[in-house]
Amino acid sequence: MTSPGKSIAIGGIDTDAGKSIVTGLLARHLLSQGYTVCTLKLVQTGCEGIADDIRLHRQLMGQELSGFDRQGITCPYIFPFPASPSLAARMVGKRIEEGVLNAALEKLQEHFAWVLVEGAGGLLVPLNEDLLLLDYLAKRHLPLLLVTSPRLGSINHTRLSLEAIRARKIELLGLVYNLHGNHPKEIVQDTLHECKIALAEYGFAPRLVLIPDMRESTAAAWETIL
């Protein structure tokens, strides 16, 4: 019997932090190292059919959609209304079940050396009335890669996220600083400085990967957190 594949969770300080881009770029890097890799989007809201984020992952990985994608295994919950996972599910009379998420993850772990698990929204979004996203990741003992950015407000969101991660004793692999977009250089530099301070103050290793452009992904950068 083969051992299950390794898994990493990719979370963001907020919605639209760049989780999907980071997930796809990291998957591409692992593919370039000769590993079999799959991505799993736990929940996607605001779309129908195959999840938009899964399509983006495959584009960045240079792959076509797989059978697992078309069967819905790589995104077990998709809801049309763009809202929190819990609300989007309730609006169509459904509930996100932990067992369904576990089954999807375990199925992919049987077939791939690496499974990258992308969250939805920020870390503390509700999956259902009893379960937050970060608590689900903690239950699965998934090491976490946190995506932040120079967007106004991100210093506060980064610190809150780090505090929540530490409180749950989750292994933090590092921060990815997503520079995609137009940001004043003063804010870019100051936010980067504050992120380094926050990592130290919360007792995390000073691992920081900068993504200057969604097309760039250097092996040296990713190896610092793997």
C-alpha cells in the first residue's frame, strides 16, 4: 500500500489576496521538480460548473482539466451566489459537510504525491454553523502557506491571521507577499517590513516568498518554504 501524498493548505488574509495564483504557481513548481500534483479547492462561490479557481490552477500548471476536475472531486462544493461558503450553501438548501471535504482530500492523496488545498475567502470564514475554515485545516493537521499583499489594510489582516494560526498551533510554512497590481512603493516597502516584524513577534520562522508577477515562480523562492 502506498503512503498518502503530502498536503499543504493555501490560505489568504482576505478574499482576493491571490490564493489561486499562488496555488497554481506552487503546483507548477512541484510539477517542474518531477512530482505528481493536484489542487483541491474546498469551496467555490459565485460560479457554476467547474470551479473558476480550478480552471486557473490548471492554466498556470499548463494542464488540461482532469477526470477528477470533471467529476467534481477537486472542488466538492460550488455555489452560484458570491458569499461566504456557509451562506452560499444555505441559499440553495445545502450544508457543507466535513466528511465530503475529507473524502475529496483523501481520494486525491491516494493518486498524487502532493495535494495543494486552497481555502475560500479569509481564514475564519464559516464553512457551516459549526465549523470555520481554519478549524477544518487544524483538524486535518495541514501545514499552511499564508498569502498577503500590500493592499491597504493588509497589515492588520496579516497580524490577525497570524494570531489565529498561532492560537490553533498550525504549522506556518511561510508568507507569500503578492505584489500583483499597482501599489505605492512606500506602502509596499512598509507592509513588507511590518510582515517581517509580525512573523518574529508571533514566533514564526522568517520565511517570506515574494511574487512580483503571476508569471514568475523561481525554484529558489519556493524551496525556502517546502
